[in-house]
Amino acid sequence: MLTRRHIRVKVMQSIYAFNQSSNANLQVEQKFLLKSMEEMYDLFLLNLSLLVEVKKRAEDLIEKSQKKHLATAEDKKPNLKFVQNKLIQKIEQNEEFNELLEDRHLDHWQLDDEYVSIVWNKIRESELFAEYLKTRESTFSEDREFIANIFKDIIAPNEKLYDYLEDKKLTWLDDLPIVNTTVLKLIRKTKESEEVIKIPKLFKNIEDKEFATELFTKALLNQETFAKDIEGKTPNWDQDRIAEIDSILLVMAICEFLKFSSIPVKVTINEYLEVAKEYSTPKSSIFLNGILDKLSKEYKEANKLNKIGRGLM
């Protein structure tokens, strides 16, 4: 689930929190970093499970309508297209997914089911839903596209849902963009031919988890040394005028230059420019690019880079 760029963002946020706090215990902060990534995974599972819970809510309402004393023809023979949506069925029937929800005690939608109702009401009042129910049958592709659209246009931007998640865990606000993008990608790449929908793991492999903790630890332990390398490279910028996020990103990039031999210099520079565009000031990427380009050339001339394998690319 987490790409290397996502990991860099989480490390950046953790270094910022560490610098702002009075806690100097590096080990404690490293555990907090890993915990925040695990909680981000919880949010991903929750948002994915919301689709299933909304479908269950729709089923309950259909059953109640059919039992009404004065049931209409539509009540007796409702359009079951949504509750039989093939994409949602793949999610609901995934045993691994259900075990993850149970093991991680992610029962939020059962405890706070009013938010399921809020989302369901928004969906059934939408033009997307009306258009979807114009027919009673659909292909897997049509079902998948409909779910992608309601997630993107109705669920992800829902303000009440946003407030609820903020109340549950403040750190989830920073995680929502990444999580919602991951959910949407999973929906869109799911194929009808797949017997079981593939639920991504938090880390692609053990190397990515180690990268997160090592980047965090090495960047913090060498923060003062790397900051000295930056001095003199910003003639038009006083140190106090450099945005704190930019300073952290520079330190992290230098850490990758010098402490991660398998990561190519170009990859490091490109990754931090993209992070800066999203999380710092409008001119940050240009500012960072100039400094990192100068530093990488100086390190290369001084034989400090020591890149090997993929890092030589």
C-alpha cells in the first residue's frame, strides 16, 4: 500500500513532530512513526469496508420495504442492482479482508452506524445513483465504474465523514488523501477474472519498513551535520526564512545521498521535489532543486556518495 514516496511523507511528518515536541527519546518517536503508519492502514481498511456497510444498509431498507403492509409494486420487486454490485461482493466475500477488520477491531461503522446512513442517503439522492438504476443489470466494468465514481464524488469529499474521522484520530486528516487515492486505485484495478480481490499490505516488503525506520533515525541523528552542509548554499535565503518543512526535506534528501547507497541521486531529488510541491510552499520545489543539485555534485566530486547497484543509475 505505502509507496516509498508515502513513506517519505510519513517520515517528514514524524521528524516535524519530533522537532516541535520536548520529547528527546528517539526510540519512542520511532515507535510512534510505525504506529502512525499502522493507523493509516486502519483508515484504509475502514474506508474500504464502508462500501460494504452501505450496501448492507441498502439491503436492510429493501427488506423492510418488502414487509410493509401497503407495499408498492416497486417495494415488492425492487431494483437489486446496487446490493448485487459485483465489485462490492468481491470485497465483502474476501476472507482475508474480514479477518483484518476483526483482528484490528475495526468495528467503527457498527458502533457509529449513523454515518453509514449519512453516506447511503447521499448516494441514493445523487444523479449517479439514478442513472445507475435506469437498468436492472450491468457488467462488472459498469459496476466497478459506478463504485469508483461514488467513492470519488460522494464518499471521499463528505464533510460529516471527514469530521467523524478527525474526532476519532487527528492524524487521519493527513492520511486521508493517500488513503482515498489507494482505495480508488484498488477499485479501478480490480478485474472480474480475479477470484479474490487483492487487499494490499501496509508495506510492500520488509525493505520498505526498514527504509522508514532507518531514514527517520539517520536523518534525525545527523540533522545538525547535514544542516551545516546546507549553509552557504542559500545566498538569497537566511536560515530563518527557509520553511521548516523545506529544511526537513533537505536533511532527508542529504541523508539518502550519503546513507542509502542503493537509491540513485536522481530518484532522491525527484521524490523530494514532488513531496515539496504537495506539502510545502509554491516555490519550494525550485528552491530544493537548486540546493540538492549543488550538493549532489559536491558530494560526487568529494567521493562521498558511495552509490552501489541500483544507486548508480
